[in-house]
Amino acid sequence: MLQRIQTLYLIISAGCAGGLHFLFPLWSPTSGPAFYAQDDTLYLILFLSSAVLSLIAITKFKTRQTQFVLGRLNIILNIILLGLFVYRLLNLPGASQDAEKGIGLFLPIISIVLLALANKAIKKDEALVKSVDRLR
């Protein structure tokens, strides 16, 4: 059902991954313009695929197991995105010395928390349906 709490979590996660990376920079070097996710195609593809996975999970409300698996895949995708951010900031030359970290680096973390809450609610719904089926 679309009026469940996991739908709200998935919508916020899709908005966080799909729209907020255009507003908040990932980091801002002291000498130059701020670096946004759309400046690098890999980051843009990963953010948008995370948003698309959240929207697909919303539409799969009739099959809770598929919705749960899509949430897990989305969490893995956001962990990969977060790992790429850490790699870029720590290992590439000149990226971390003079760069001020932006709030855009925390968007995958926010998305992971929201997806974990959505998966918890999906699991709770699945347990409720199974308990009702035992009574019949």
C-alpha cells in the first residue's frame, strides 16, 4: 500500500539522492569553483540510479520481498558511492589538502539511514501479514 511509512522513507531517500546533489556541493577547493556531483558522470550516474531504485521500490509495494531486496541493493549502491567519495578525498593528489568538505558528502549516509528504516518497516509489514496468515 502506498500510504505506509516505508513509502515516505523511500520518497525522501529518492529526493535526497535524486535532487539534493544538485543543490549541495560535495567539496569546495580553496582555489576554484565548488565540485558538485553532476561535474563527474560516475557520481551523477550513481546518485540517479539510487533515486531510480528507490522509486522502483515504491512501485513494488505488492511484493514486499522484492521491495526489501531493492532497498538492500540501494544501500549497497550508496555504500559504494560513499567509498568513492572517501577514495577521492584521501588518495587523489591535491583533493584533500585544500578542499572544504560539503554537505553533499553526507547525502549517501542520510539515504542509507532512510533505506534502513524503510527496510525495517517492510520487514515489520511482512511479519504482520505472516502472523495474520497463521490465524486463517
